[in-house]
Amino acid sequence: MSGTEWITSVFPSPDGQKIAIVRYWTPSRTIKDPREQLWIVNKDGSNPKLISTNSAAISWAPDNTKIAFSYALTPYLYVFTVNLNTMIAKQLNGKKNQYFNKATVSQPFWFQDGIHLLLSVVDKAYQQSYERGFYIMNLKTDSIRGPLVPITDSGQLGNNEKYITGEKYTTQSDSMSGNYINYNLTTKNWHWITHITDEETKRYSIYLSPSPTSDIIVFSKHINNAPQIFVTNSNGTHTRQFTHLGGEFPVWSPDGKYFTFIRDIHKGPGAHYIVMKCTVSNWKVSPLWPSLPDSVPHFPPVSTQHPIDLYSIVQQNQ
């Protein structure tokens, strides 16, 4: 609907003072305004600043000064880090002199040491020497470890970095292919978390997010033609439906005290998707920005912003 906001996900900073937002498009949907805009706002939704476009899967460094995220130039995928103090961007894949020399890497996730990044190689390009799967990159030495589990993507760290969750695919016909797994970083074993056999449900609606500090995992999937939030644990047992009024794209706060999710309200002009917050101590749900009109930040015109030109960086590195 024209005139409505469409926020797809939010990512709180470790100190709780900032929030990174992926805004799918501007309400006017003008051709010149790019999609998947990455904005950073204060925790109350004020002072929005456009960082980049065509961006997703944001992860904050533990010191709050840097972010990592995926950058898409369809069909190519890149990972960048950005220093928020200097606004200097670093391209981590897609250059000839890099280990990940193809544009097939996505979903960065920062370890708490601030040195390592979990990355997912999501495709196999022509003459690509490395396989699909989870990898760990040392940002100081540029050394790479992996694939930890072949043919996986969407990796996230859970429960004090005890395990990685992500989607696992098989090389043969298997109804479990595309479900989420838990990979234990100590034992190096993995098992299935979700057990969805409907291909349409897996392909278009499932999105899983593990708590960074506990064994709780939340995920969204379609049920009765609407996305809802479900709660489970690292074994995928004791699963229960949590929302009944809609919810998708859950993201945890770094301290594990709450998670956010998106609810589609479809109530005429105003917000389309609004951001909800669930406080885990009492499982209470409320809008993340209840004092703001339509419970979403007010964004200035894109024309007034000065985002990083990631496209030019990619072109220079060809």
C-alpha cells in the first residue's frame, strides 16, 4: 500500500543505545529511492541516518563501533564491515586476492571477541574453489576455517556461542532439506531443529533466531495463511506457538533480554509493518516505539542522506 512504511527487521546494538533498521522501501516507492535501506537510529527511534542500501542481515560488533552486513547486487552477494566512527567500509569477499574471491558470501554474525565473524557461503559460482557452508573468518589475519557444515547457510550463534543454527540442504531428494539445524561448536555434531516437510512453508516463511544467552530459539513460519512466532529450544523440542496476531523476522537483543519481531497490521494509512518487542522475563509483547506515530520512526527523505557508495567499492575491486 502506497504511503505506508515497510520495516523488515531491526537489530539492537550491544549497549542498547542504537538500533539498525532494514527498511524495505520508502512509502512513496519512487523509482529513484533504493530498496533495503540500512538506517541506524537512536533507541527511541530518533536521529535516523542512512548507512547503505541493498543491505540485510546486520550484525553489531561487541564494541558498538562497527557493523557487518550483507550487500546484494543480484545475483551477487557481498559482506561488508563498516566503522561507524569513520564510515570506512571494508569488502570481505568478491575480490581476486581474497580467499572468498566470489560474490557468494552472506549472513555475517560477529563473535563476542570482536575478531571473528561467522559467514555463510550460500552458492557455488563458476571456478569457485570453496564449498557452500558455515565458515569462521579472523578479521585480523584474514584466515578462514570451514566449511564447518557443508551446504548450509543463514548461520547464527546461539547460547553463549555454544552452537550455530542455520539452514541445511541435502544433495539428494529429502523432505528435511531446507530445515534448520543446530551445530555444536564443541562436539562438531549437528542435528535438526525444525521438521517442516511442506516445501512452500520452508521456502517462503521460515526464519529462525537463537537467543545469544540461553537455550531459547524463536522462529516464524506460516500457519493458517499468516506468519506466526514459535518458541522452541536447541533440540527443537517443546515447540509452542507464541503469537496469534501475526509475527515474523524475530531478532534478539545482544543481552538476550528481549527479541523483536515484525507484525503486519494492515489497518489503512500509516505503518504497514510495525516492530514489536517481547520481554522474555515475563513474555509481554508491546510496540518497540509506542510513543511514535504508527509505532515506527520518521525517516527523512533519502535525498537528504549520504549513504556509503558500496557499488563503487565493488566496482573498484573487480
